[in-house]
Amino acid sequence: MRAGPRNLITDVSGLRIGNARDDDLRSGVTVLIADAPMACGVNVMGGAPGTRETELLAPDKMVQCVDALVLSGGSTFGLAACDGVSEGLRHMGRGFEIGPVRVPIVPGAIIFDLLNGGDKNWAQNPYPALGRAALDAARTDFALGSEGAGTGALTHQWKGGLGSASAVLDNGLTVGAIVAVNALGSVTLGDTRQFWAAPWELDREFGGLGLDGPFDGTLEPRMTKRLGEATTIAIVATDAVMDKAALTRLATAAQDGMARAIVPSHTPHDGDLVFAVSTGTKPMPDPLSTPFQLGHAAASVLARAIARGVYSATSRSGDLQPRWSA
């Protein structure tokens, strides 16, 4: 397994990411779109999720593909970013075909960033416009850290952020992840700068500090956020042919990546969620061993993406937390 050429989710051919942010608001939106509709599954393990249209992704539901996925700040208000994306897709002629009508399928998830110091006293919900701007900005190359849905993210100790990573497997398949890290838990060991995700780091992509302790099994973590203020939301993607049921299982496996990179994760106070999508451009080399390999890769890539999101965060005036980078 090696990192892809960009070390971004867009190493999965056909995918693009768009980011939009509002620095006064201290919030933003990230949109994933593909050249064609994507098969999609989802897994939710946190106790306080905020979502839109995730019920459609169950394997027994009629709609088989999505047109875009949205990760947004803004808590419940941020779900309106999907409206802006849907409107943009409608103008592109994209969407689920029902007779002469096309209805864009745009599931989304949000993080809570309403108490991060930004100006939230808006006269009109800004998230539909941010969603449309993110869609219009979709490219294969994009910035990490304090961008898009990670603009105003916070964690236990460090500024959060938007992270991404990729891996190319020996069988030629590619797996990528993108994540907005706004966790209740800590991404580093105690008071150190060592990332919990260090065992899965490739090519010093988040500082190369390694992981040699300290480990203390008696430590009881302290809560630094209140109920509903935390969430890590992610998308994992692959070019392997997978249906909704297989992608639901891939999203479930990818949740291990959160547990590797954030301590604690999946708490009653987080809304931890993973979408999984497939562009379906490459066949499964082996129907038994390949899903096993993809699940491991998805967890590893997501752990790396989480660390990269915090590692890449930048300082801005009025920050409530320090950035990780010196």
C-alpha cells in the first residue's frame, strides 16, 4: 500500500472536491462530486448526528446512487448547504430521473461550530450559498486544514480541520478519504504533539513524530465540549465496483480509522459518521479477499486523513485553540 500521487481522495479517478468558507462566520462547506452518479452507503456510530437523506442510502431503498455528498459546518443550519448543491446540480441536468424531471440526490452531514468565535448573527442562512460556491469550486486539487467544512472545527486540544489522504493497493485499486475533524476526543497523546494515527503515517505526511508513548491505561479523559458540540464526519471512496450493501460495510470498517486517530471516539456527544462511495470503474480482483483489503485500507486512510486535517490547520485572528503546527 502506498499513498496516491496527490494523497487526496481525488486520487480516486473521477472525483472532485469543492471547498467554500466564510472567515467572518468561521465556517464552511465541502462538496464531493463525481463525473457520474456514485453508489453510496453510510455508517453512523456517534450519539449526536446531524444528517440529511441518509435513510435513502440503506441497501433496501430504491435510489441506488447519489449525485453529490456534503460535509458542512453550521449544525442544523448547515444542512441547508445541500439545497445550494441541489440547485446547482439541477442547472447541470444532474439527478435521479423521474419521467421528465431530474431530482438531485445530495445526502449531507454537519459539524457543530456555532461557538467557535465566528459571527453567527446572520440575517439569512448563509449555507445554501456556501454549498453552491463549494460545488462550483470542485476540483481535483484542493486545500486542507482550515478550509471548507473544517474552517471552524475544534477538537479536545488543537484546532480541527479538513483532512484527506489516499492509498493505492497492490491490486491496483485506490481508496481515499476526506474528513472534517471537530472531535470531542484528542488526536494526540496526552499533552504531546504525537498523533494517535502515527502507526499508519506514510512519508511523514503529518510530521513524522512517530508514536512511542506515553501510554496510560488509567487515564480518564476530560470533556472539553458539551452535549452536541462535537462531531467528526467523513467520506471514504474507492474505484472498485461495490453496491450499497458492500459500501455500507466499507463505511463500517472505516469507522475503525476514527478509533485509531481520536481518543475517545464515537462518544454520546459526537455525531461520528462515515459515507462510503464507489465510482465503480474497476472490477473486484477477488470477491473474498478484496473487500477485506479495502476495509483495512479505508480505516488506515481515514486515520491518516484525520491527523492531516489537524496538522494542516492554520492560525487566524481570534482563534480559540492553538494550531498543531509550530
